[in-house]
Amino acid sequence: MTTSPAEEAAALRDQLSRWSVAYFELDAPIVPDADYDASMRRLEALEAEHPALQTPDSPTRRVGSAPLSSFDSVDHRLPMLSLDNAFSAEELKDFHRRATERLGLTEMSYCCEPKLDGVAVSIVYEQGKMTLAATRGDGTSGENVTANVRTIKNVPLTLVGDAIPSYLEVRGEVVIPREAFERMNARATAVGEKVFVNPRNAAAGSLRQLDSSITSKRPLAFTAYSVGVVEGELPPFHDATLQRLGEWGLPISKYMETVTGIAACETYYEAIAAKREALPFDIDGIVFKVNGIAEQEKLGFVSRAPRWAIARKFPAQEVSTRLLGVDFQVGRTGAITPVARLDPVFVGGVTVSNATLHNADEIERLGVQIGDTIIVRRAGDVIPQIVSVVESGRANSVTERKVIQFPAHCPDCGSDVFREEGEAVVRCVGGMACAAQLKAVIRHFASRKALDIEGLGDKLIDQLVDDGLVTTVADLFRLGKEQLASLERMGERSSENLLTSLANSQVTTLPRFIYALGIREVGEATARALAQHFLTLEDLLAAPADVLEGVDDVGPVVARHIRAFACDERNRQVLSDLMAAGVNWPAVSVADGDGPLAGTVWVVTGKLETTGRDDAEQRLRALGAKTASSVSSKTSTVLAGPGAGSKRKKAEGLGVSIIDEAEWLAMLEELE
């Protein structure tokens, strides 16, 4: 019986997929490499002869596609948050105590996994087929690396099994195993190419190649550790969810364990730490997650991390080196930070030549002097810091050592410095008159979560300030095309793009604007609370300290910082200049807790055709409602668009009111 090209191609795809699972995931090859290669070549030939036979999930697609000119941005439907860290057993116990107290429990079940030291990615499967992959980015949006992730050998392009959700977002870590890393570097050395410093950097660099054919040659591996947005049913426990992912063909950690109680968590931590160096990949700690999904939902999130998970970090690697000198850097709030210049040393996979000394109190505590032999540690395997002085390594001659003197004047602008009572930090009083502070202020003002001014990078900010073109953030909106075009690496098109971005950023929101001002201790959540409470910038700036302290997230310290900002005439002038330059925002009509939807809690799920989910949530909050990411007994109403899955079903089970987009729009007409 004659087999058609379509039938032969389908059979080859199925065969190669099964062989790949056996080889890359199960470590149990079932055919020789020559047979695999021959089948792959035959499928490639068939698809070349009959282009219509090519499918997105074909094994041939793993070899890479044409290079990209850049990566598109992808907004995460559910933010990819980071984890809080515990650096000691006591901090882990504190986490356990907080979680159990919030839930009113005496004990807790935890899912434990090694914390892989790689690159976090999100992979979306629709109807079982991979359609999108993105990096974590800033947690809100990342880079579209779909073409590159397709080349990772152990990432299934099509899931297998039953009851696969119609929409499944899988989150995990991309790493390069140690042995594969060593082989890759050995090959690079043999041909005179640049070698990578460590597996984590190699994984990040490989994943961000614009040419996916290069990525396909790198020995990347993926391990799933959680899910994001899911439209369909999953088990009610985290470990069971991961096991289900494994059944569908996704690689999960074979070191995962579920334990009960914090003592068992510590036992697991010690067991993995003991064999850390023998593991096939780099890890920098253990992640502990509350195992029950219902408990996770009750615990919820803080602004940057879930309350139901924590990373217990391993003690960082420590090495000795010599302190050559100390420089002093000025930050956005005027804080003057001592930075140690070190005899370069290799720590935790990177070469370190600088380390933080934090402040004058830390220098005194350490008793460190220039010329000392010191111990350097990468805290959490990330931030280099000086741990202690090696007494036996002190220079023999007193003249070879020098006391570290904190500057009496700002090292950048020469202004006086001061130290507030009860604070360890020394600050410059120059404010925006200090170029170092001004540059940091502009960077914050232009950042994505503030006014989001695209194209205003660090080097351009340095030029604008150094050349005297910008003396306050308001000057940004007075820049002209000729001024910009005259700067280094700023041609006509770049200048036009920046001016367009500046014009677009002039229309913002009150919470963003408050955050952009860079008031000490006022982050995104606090800025939002202030905007919802006071409604106008004028009322906020006029509010006395006792009124400010009545706002959520605002205590005496934050209130003092807000008052200090509001009372500074230079700041008032900058605000006036910004308004004159056209910076504006829509009026906030009601305060949080007021308005027609006050006291209600809404969840928005599924795809909304007329308005985006973010816009819907913003309009709900403007009407006084609170919005949540998960359905619970406290939920008042679920706004469900097409594709709403598990959240809709949960709402039905709880008897929560559910409305569709048409009903929502009709309600808006009555309320707005």
C-alpha cells in the first residue's frame, strides 16, 4: 500500500517526538543516533518538497529560523512575580509563622524544589500546542522568545495526554547543565571563540539570540515549576499540578518533594545543600511553596511577591582579596554610598572588582581600612559585599593601611552632607542641583512604571545633564530636535522618536505621576493609595502629616518624606514647570471606597472584545470597587469574557454573580 507524503510526514513527526522524549527527558534512548538523524533528514526533505506539510510543532522547527531584528514585547496576563528570600532558618520559620497565622492553621504542607539558577520564561499552550514563549522581563512584560524556546530539545511543542486545558501558561527556568556548559566552552576554546563565564550567563545569552539557529546549537534545558493563566481544570494542590504537567510531557524537577511542617522543610534544605555540588545544574537555594492552591489564594500577594512562597538561599561563596580603595557614589535620594574597589577576584561564577560597604556604620562595624585583606561574599549569590577583615592578612606596615574617611561634602557637586538622627545614611543636600542625583531622578522619572519615556537611556541622560541641556525633569519637555540631533549617537530619526515618546508621556495618570516624583519611600502601591485618597495632587501636597498617616501604606516616616518634598520650593517650581510643559492626567472621580461600587470585589477573566482587562479593572477601581486576581468567597462579581475557564467554574460553584461584557458595558452606561 502506497503511503502519501502527508501520511509519511505525520508518522515521522510522531516517531521523532517519541524518540525525543525518550532521549532528552527520560535519559533512555530507544534508537541509535544514526536512525534519529536519518528520520529527521527524511522529514526535512518531505517538508522541503511539500511546504504545505510543515506544521508549527514539527521537530524540524527546532533547528531555528531566520534571525530577528529585535524582540517584540509581550504583556504577561498574570504578572511573573519574584520571590521573597530567606537567608537563615529563622527567616524561614518567620515565613511559616506568618503563613499559618494568616490562615489560622497550626501546620502546613509545602512543596519543595531546588531553585534553579537560570532564566525564567513563560510558555503558552493553546489547545495543547505551543503558541508563545516570553522571558520574565520586568514581571509585567517580557520579550517574545518563541522562536528560540522552540529549539530547546526538552520543551514539547505539542502536549500529550487527556484533559489538557484549552489555554495553559507554564512557567519555568531555562538552564544549561554543568557538563554541557563545560563541553560548550571547550568547543569554543578549540576554535578561538569567546567562552562564557558561567552557565546562567550562557543560558541568558543563548535565549536572547536574534538568530534562533544559534540558540538551537546551545544545550539549553527547561524545567517547569508553576503555571500562570489557565483556562481549564487543574488539581487543587501545587505538587499534583506539577505532576500533571509531567504527564502532559513537560519536564519537571525530579528532586521535588512535598513535606509537612517547617522542620521537614529545613531537613529537605540541608539534604539538597549537602549534594548541591553533585547536582547536574547550578542552584542557589530552595523554593518552598504552600502546597494547597486554596491556601495560596487566601494568602495572596504583596506588590512584588506571593505570600505563599519563599526562596531559602544557600550561603554565598566567600573568597579573600585586598581592599585597594573606596569611592563614594550619590544616589537618587542623595544617599552617599561607599563602594569598595577590590583587587579583582572570582566569586560565585563572576569576577568581582567592586563591593558595597553600605554606610559609615558598616565601615566602623567591620573595622576595615584601605589596604586590608578582606572576605568578599556575593549575598544571595548576587550582590558583592565585604563580610569581614582578615586580621592575619593586615599589611605589616602601618603606612600601607589607610583609614576610610567619609566625605564632608558631596563628591559630585560639593554641597554639604548631613546625617538624619537615627539614620545610618549620609545624604547630599544638593537635591536636583546635584548632577548625580539629577541623573538618577531622571532615570526614575522616565522609567516604565513612571512616565515610561522610551529612548531615554542612561548614556543619553548623562549627556543631557553634563551638557546643561536638562537641569530639572521639566526641561525634558523643552528639548528641541536640533538640540537632540547635535548629541553623540543621536541622529534625526532617534531625535524624532524621543520627542514623540516625550509627547506621549505627557498624558499619564495621577498614581504614575506621584510615583515618578521619586519621593522617598513612596513606591507604586503607596502612590496608588495616595491618589485614590486625595484625588488631586494639590490636596496631596497640602495634606498635613496626621492626615497623610490616615492613608493605607503611609506611616510617620513616609508622611515626613512627603511633607519634606511638598515644602521644598525647588520641588514646587519643578511641579509648576511640568504642568506648564503640558504634563497632565485624567481627573480621579472618586476615592477608593467611595462611588457606586464601593465595598464590592470584582474578578475579570477571559478575553474582553471591546475593552482590555487592564482597562476594565481600572474603570472598576474608579467606581470604588476593589479588583482581585482570584475568585474567593469574598468575590462580589466575576466579569467573564470568552475563554473564561477555571475562574468562571469556581464562581459558579461558590454562587458568585457572573456577568458578560455586554452586561458590563450596559452597567457602565448607568454608572459612569
